[in-house]
Amino acid sequence: MSSVTIYTSFYCNYCRRAKSLLDRKQVDYKEIRLDEDTEKRKDLIESLNWRTVPMIFVNKRFIGGYDQLAALEHSGELDRMLASEAQ
């Protein structure tokens, strides 16, 4: 089973869209609110060179934000990623 983690903030529309897409696909995911953990947000920004939320990981691989998630869904690649075993 794949592992999905999504880093979000409360007032983020793209975070809601990403979670909605995953919910429609009935994908279980772990949500971590970065507006409640500023140290974690700082660490992720530095390590990923990515400043915006959502920050989405599938099988511990950073895939990007909502736009990247939607593109993967549109291409069919998201289903392949979710079907692969977590590493």
C-alpha cells in the first residue's frame, strides 16, 4: 500500500483541492499542518527549495504541490504511483 503525506495550512485553497482530489480517489493520507509547526515548515522549505503548500509526498517521494498532483492524476501516473508499494 502506498503512503501519502500532505503538508498543508488552514487557509490554503490549493491544500483543500489536493485533499479533495485524494478524497475522491479514496486515498488515505496523513495531513500535517505547517501553520501549526513553523520549524517543520522552515526545514521543508530549506530541504526541498519549495515555499508553498501543499507539499505532497507519495511513498516518501516529493511530487510537488496541487498542480503537480493534478497533472499526475490527468496523465494516469498518480494511479500507478499509488498502486506501487511504499518504499
